[in-house]
Amino acid sequence: KHSDPALRVDSVNSAKSAMSLLEASSYDCVVCDYQMPEVNGIQLARQIKKSSKMPVIIYTGQGSEDVAQAAFAAGVDDYVRKEVFPSHYTVLANSIRQAVEKRRAENELRESLKSSSLVYEHLPSGLFVYRVEEPDKLVLMSCNPEGLRQTNLTRDAIIDKEFSDIWGPKGDALKQQYLKEKRDGGQLKYDRLLWDDQKVRGYFRL
């Protein structure tokens, strides 16, 4: 705590007490010794990881290379050796901060992806997502429900299909424009694009 005043530390003297505290309160990280009564640090880490993605750091003075390997295999986030020099507390504090910040970033990314997925599914505009396969192919990776509704196409008929297979010869000029803008880093925009073939008819904003 003295190495990083921002850290709030609660201490317990057994793995059982630690599990009880984790069930009753919210924490960002667990730091535990390897050698403890009844349950060692790796066994405690396994218990925690069964129900939580919380970072766990093994902090021990009696470990070995084999213990370190077993710890990482159990999902431990870091392994810090105790030393006689006080400077190693800074190493421990940095390890805690990095583990917590990494977990928070992962959680934020996970929530962002959930939100993006919901927006993608419910956006009142058609979205078609292609991947470029060099030199000149555009393969459809995904399409949202509104895109299917507007074009009256089915997902099975278009997913993993090449642009020209979906939109026919009429789409070739449009595909070439897409590819050019992809290479140049630009954007392709049409306010009223008239599309009229056997599959799709109407004006579209692209």
C-alpha cells in the first residue's frame, strides 16, 4: 500500500476467509501467498477463477520455477517473488495495477462489443460487411436484419458470397468503386442510388 497510496488493501489469514470476503464484497484483485494452511495459493486461485475473472497474483518467497509454471497454468495473472529489499514492493504494486487495468480494459471491450452487436442488429439502416480478398474480391461476412428486409434477400443466399454473385453484373462498377476507396482510404457515398434488377428495386442511400 505504501508503494501505491491508491491501493486499498484488506487482509485475511486463510483461504476460507478470503473466499468469504470475496462473496460478501467487491474487489479488483487478489494477492495470496503460495504456502498457506489447508489450501495453497494455486488451489485458491483455481477456486476464484471458477466463478470470477478477477486477477489473482501469487506473492511468495518460497516458490520455484515449477510452482510458477503451475501457477500460470491455473490461470494466475502474475507471480511475484518476495525479496529482502523494500523496492520489490513497487514491483508488486505495479503488478496489481497492471492486472487490474488489463481486466478493466477487457471488461470495457466486452461491454462495447455487446453494445455494438445490439446497435448492429437493431439499427434502422441496412448494413453489409465485406472482407477484401486480393486482388479484387469482396466477400460478404455479415448483414443485419434491416439490410435483409430492404433488399428482400435471405441470409443463407448471400453470406460468404462474392459481391458479383450477390449483385450480378450491374454491381461490378460499384464493386470497383468500393475497392478503389478501400485502397485510397476514402469513402463512397450516394444520396439516391437507383438499383433495378431482378432481385432488388428501389432508391438507396449508400
